[in-house]
Amino acid sequence: MQLPHPIPYQGSKRKLAPVIGSYIPLSDTFYEPFCGSGAMTIYAAHKGLAERFILADSLEPIVRLQQSIVERPDETADVYQTIWAGQKPENFGYFNEVRARYNDDRNPVDLLYLICRCVKNAIRFNKVGNFTQSHDKRRLGMRPEKMRAAIHGVSHLLKGKVEFRVGDWLETTTDARPTDFLYMDPPYLGTSVGPDKRYHQQMTQEPLIEGLASLNERSVPFALSYDGMTGDKEYGPPLPDHLKMTRLLLHAGMSSQATLSGRKEETVESLYMSEGLAQPVDEVIRGPQQIALAI
């Protein structure tokens, strides 16, 4: 079954969800405090991995968009259709008009259109939180009929089961218990420091490590997608041993950027599991056939 995904975020764990999900135990409440597209929550709800879900992010419009999708699917789909239909060949500046409007009022469905239409579905924000990515000239974004079906699919999975929160991940998970589970996909270190800052709020390693240590102290189980590598290029050093996590390497496909440059390089992402949830594996996990070796 192809699961619904109305928010086509670059870096979404939609394709990796079955592999990641195979390590996730049943829980009372499933938290996704860096929700983005909410891919893992959608997968967990489909598989019945929890009774209740919490979608949270420090970017308020993305949380409000998730809430609108779940609680007001028809209204959200109608507004998206109106925005999408406003694209006309003679109005080349339409995307920029919607972007300027979003930057003024932070309308969540405007954000949905911008994500669907921007280059590589790769969101970019400046220091004051304004959306800065440009539009992809080769396509028009997800068509309204496909978007409507995806919105209704997510609403069907999550309505009445999910709570929405806005704030720092440590604040939105303070009530997590040992019977709950956290899945975290924060910005990579490579996109949080240096010249290539992509998100409205950056994440350095120090507060992340402190937060993970606090989860261990509270015996809250978790999974963390964090660093990785493409070819010989690594995105940040491994997290410290004192956190007692198991680091698994997941095959995430071929690098599109390398392909454009005439190289063939695979992308590998790390999945850190809290103590006791997985055994280490010496090789890159490429799909369901290798999952049994790791559990």
C-alpha cells in the first residue's frame, strides 16, 4: 500500500519508513518533535504502532499545516486547489507573490504550495524566518486532485488520535514516559553550522547530546536520524558512546547531486537507537531482507 504524503519535504523519511519502523516498538504515545512532513507518524499510524500521536515542531506554520490537514481536510484541499490554479503561464512571478504573502502572514496552505513548487522540495529560510527558496521552472507542484486524496488519507489515519504542539523539542516532549516512543529527525549538523544554513532554527550537537542524555535518564526509548554520508563526504561525526545508542547505517538511495555531476555515489543515513532496541550490524542495511539480521 502506498501511504499518503501531502507534504513532499526534501529529506522526508517516507522511503525509509518501513526500515526505520521495523525497529520501533509498540508504545502508548508516538512523538515526532521535528515533524516536517510527518512521514514516520503516518507510517506508525498505518501500522498501529501507538494509540496516540504527537506532532510537533519549532516551525509553527508546519505544525498548523499538519493540523489543518488532519482536522480540516476539505477546507485545506480547497484552499490549495485555489492557490495552485492561480498559476498562469503569463504570470511568471506568481510563485514569488505567494512567497511574499506567506512571509507576511505565515499562512500554512501557502507554505504547502511553496514546498510543492520550490526547487527539489528543499525549503530554505533566512535569519528572520522568511521562506527564500525559488520555484522549480520544470513543474507546477502536486496536482490538486492528488493533493486532495493525500490530505484525506492522512486525515483518515490521524484524526482524533493526534495532538499538535509548537516549540523546542525538549519542551514538546517533557511529558514523554518509558511507555512512549520518540522518533527524531533534526537538521543535520552540516545544515546547521557553516555557510549552508537551511532551516529557520539550527541544531548544534551540544544541546542535542544533552537532550538525549535526559531521555536516557528518564528511560524514554527513542530513535534518531541524524548524520550520514554521500560517497566519501560525511555529515558530522558520530554521536558519543556515553549515550549508549546503537548506530545503524541505512541505504538511502543514490545521490542525485552526484549523478548530475557524472558520479555514482550512494547516500547512507545513520539511525541511532536508544539502548536495548537494536543490535549493531557491520554492513549498510539496504532493505527488508537485512532487517532480521539487526533485530
